[in-house]
Amino acid sequence: MFILTTLADLIQIAPEDFSKFSAVAIEDNINEKYANKVIQKVGLCISFYDLLESSDGLIGHGTGLVNVNVKFRMIVFRPFRGEIMLGKIAGATDRGIKIGVEFFNDIIVPPELLLDGTRFDYADQVWIWRNDDGTDFYFDVGEVVRFRVESEEWNDQIPNAPDLDGSAPMERKPAYSIRGSMQMAGLGPTSWW
């Protein structure tokens, strides 16, 4: 679920950070730049882990900013395919069940990846699974569920164009989303098992 990823970048330290130790100022600037951001094909950056290398700082002409080339490791959220995870049901539509973990909410389980015999109840906006005995089990919002990671989707984030013609704005897809399944025994709401 979490991996360590090595990155290299140019970090700029502002004069107001000169009172800090160099390592602390570098760490603060790396966290400010990367924490809670998605890097394409890498994952969701959670936090700075450690500093591997840093160059001598060079003061930029006219700005007073110190430029430091750094190589560091970040803790990144990127579950592997087939991993079993726990999350909470955040919502349901006829297009599937939306699941969230404490810091990431772009997980979807589409209808074709739910248990056989699962149907959507439009009146209650909930998915219901009917087992072989004819008993109904509900996928209620807020319920803790176990799901398997099937795939991930990456979308480039482009800026919104100005609305000049009065048309409806384009639907923005998340930069990183996960597609899960609940087709095996043991998956689904934990209260069932």
C-alpha cells in the first residue's frame, strides 16, 4: 500500500527559512511542494521520508532564494494489483460503489465487479446482494468493507478553459483513481463475514 520512492528536484529556500537548520528547511520545503500531491505513474505523495543527497546552496540573483539540488525519498500511497484493502463506503450510484480510506477517496467498485446477484435499489440509493438462501445483504454508506485492487487509472490534469460560450463545464476526472472488486468470499462489508 505504501512505497518509498526516490525523487530528485531543485528546492528553493526562502530567506525567512534561514533561521532553521538546513535539513529542516529542506524537509519543510519538500513537504510543502509534494505532500498530498499526485505524481503521474508514481502515486499519492504522503510525506518526506529521508534526505539522500543535497548540493551546496546557490543564492539566486535578485531573489535571495537559495537553490539546492536534492535527492530524497517520499512515502507514497500506491497499492499493488491484487492487494486486499479496508475502506468505508462513501456513496453509491448505479455506476458502482465509491469507497474511501482516511486520506484517499477515489476508489470505485463498478457493478460488474460486485458479487453475482447484486442489484441497485434506486429508491434507497444502495446496492443489495441476495445470496443463495434469498437473504438480502446491504452495502450501506459508512460500512467498513474489504475490497481487492484491480487496476489504477491516471489522468493528466489540465487547467480549466474560461467559460466563453456558456456551456456546461467539463467533468474533471481525478488525477489518480483505483478500481476495486468485491467478487470473492470474504470481500464486501466486514460485518457479513
